[in-house]
Amino acid sequence: MGSSLIGKISSVTCMTFRVKKRKGIGTVIATLVILIASIIMGAGVIILGGSTFQSSAESETIRVSNTHIWVSSNGTSTTAFAVQNTGDKQVTISSISIRGISTPISKVWFNTVDATATNIQTEFVADYTENTVNVNGVAGEETFTQATGPLSLDQGKAMIIYIDDPANIDAIDAGLGMTLNVQAGKATAALSSVQVVYR
């Protein structure tokens, strides 16, 4: 009887040992599964968070410069200015208003080809025939295109704009300061006190 009791104890000890061995392998595998799942979820959060941050960090900003409003003795007026896309993505100029009056798109003439850094910093000239204007001081005039819809402007690019008879400005308005407002997507540029010059 003693030997059978020892045999039973041995077999119980062996079984217990085997069960413990299997638990150890399960713990290692469970730890690896948790580790791999954590790495995959962490990578997903980084990728998703990075793309979300990047898209929200892109901005739409514009800058308007070299702004002029001229009026002639016969009451004809014209406005000229340069607009630059200083943001991180393309913008579309959807609205231009002077003294709170929206400019019809048919009165807008634009040129992007000659809108170089030098040309947009050179004083524009009063020109009441907006389809051709000398913007660089060299003989010959640059051709402007009449707008037929909203104007797109790529990142880092500029555009020279002339407007025919804006906001019903007349010779009586000479010397007054006007507000120019340009809307391009979420970006707005507003200049106040742009003086109407009699030429």
C-alpha cells in the first residue's frame, strides 16, 4: 500500500508540474499579444492624430498690398491692388468689396503671370482700360483677364487685380478714405482708409 501511495503522490506532483508549465507559456503569449496590440494601437493613434493635426494646422491667409483707388475728371474710377496667398493651401477669392459694396465679378480684371515679387511692390499706375496695364514700367502693357467666377490662388502665389468703376466711386469722392475687403475662403484681408486719388 505504501508503494501505491507513493506512486499516486508522484503522479499528482507530475500533473501539477505540467499544469504550471502550461500556465507559464500562456502568460508569455498573453504578454506578447498585449504588447503587440498596444504597439499597433499606439501606431494607429499616432498616424490618425498626425494627419488630423496636419490638416487642422494648415491655414488660409492672404495679404493685400499696393492698394490704390483713382478717379478721373469724368467720374470714371478704378482700383488696383496685389493679393498674395500667404497660407498653407490654395485659396479662392470669392468676394471683393469697397466701402461695403460688393464688386460684381464682371468688373474684376486680374493678372497672375506678371505678379512677380518686384511687380507687386512697384507702384501701380492709374489705368482706366483694365484689360491692358503697364505694371512693370517696361515698354508695353501686360494683359489682364476679365474674371468670370471666383479666382483661385495657389499657395505662395500672387495676383494683381484692377477693378473697373468700383463701388460707384465718383469725382466727388476724391480725398476720401475707403475700406477694401477681400474674402478668400476662411481668410479675410481688410484695409481701411485707402484714399481716393484724383487723376
